[in-house]
Amino acid sequence: MNIRTRVLTGTALAVALGAGAFGAVSASAAQTESAPAAVAVKSETQQGGGDDKNFTTTTHLTVDAATRAAQAALQAAEKEGQKVTVAVVDRSGNTVVTLRGDGAGPQSYESAQRKAFTAVSWNAPTSVLAGRLAQTPNLKDIPGTLFLAGGTPVQTKGAPVAGIGVAGAPSGDLDEKFAKAGVDALDK
């Protein structure tokens, strides 16, 4: 493995671990504001004294919004006669909702979660990320990732707040089409 590949892989792993640690801090936040029928909920975590530089604000998808997105993706697949599993993960890659459609294959459950994790980790559709493997084949070695089409990030102001992964259709293009239907449901 050349030095550039090791540096890129190490950087990607550090970002993923940092995002996980950040999510753990956010998940244990003492104060939470909730907005009914909102797509995202913001939490503020105090890291120290009263100075503003000691605070951080993060945006998370609510359980209701994640469920609505998963149901929209599953319904889009069912309309086309596809048997899939849909997973929605938060910014840290933790599963919020998983819906396994009737007749979905056993492999689809884990694949959907991994596609969602991959999409939110890199803030890009997994179909785009799959193309990057030609330049950096070691990306596929990062635990929990799956570089197959079917995952798409959920963004707020360009920043990833969640990922939706779909698996089980006969092509990744269909999986990704259904995942986008889930994202589109959040805009309504």
C-alpha cells in the first residue's frame, strides 16, 4: 500500500471515528429542543463554561421524520413491485429506523444499513462513491461501508444529517431511486 493510500485511508478512518465520538457526545446532550412536525431537531451541548466557544449545535433527523422517509422509500419500491429493506441512520451512522419489506431478501437488511452509513459518512450518494473505488480501492476496507448504489445522504444546508439506504432491488439504480424518494418525502 503506497503512502498516499495509507494517508487517505487513515484520514477517512479518523473522520469516521471522530463523527462517531461527536455523535456520542450529541446523544448524551443535556438540553434538547423539539419542534413538532419538523424534519430535524437541534441539540446544544455545553462543553465547558458559559463562553460561546464552549458550545456546539448539531442537527438531527427526528424519529418521526426518519420513519416517514423510510415508509416513503418502501412505498416507492412496492409501487414498482420490488421487495426491499430501507434503513435510515443518523449523522453518526447509528440506525434510527429499519423497515424490511415483505419478501425482502435476508442480505438486504445489513446492506441497507451499510449503504445508509456510507452515504452519510461521505455526504454523497453511494453510486458516486462506488466510482471512486477505481482511484482508492482501499475505501471498501473501511468497516461498515458498502460501495454499491442505493444509499443517499439527507442534508441540511449542505451538511449531512442522516443517510437512507435501500437494498434488495435487482439493481443499485432502483435502490437509489427509492432512497431518493425517502429524501424527497422529508421536503413535504
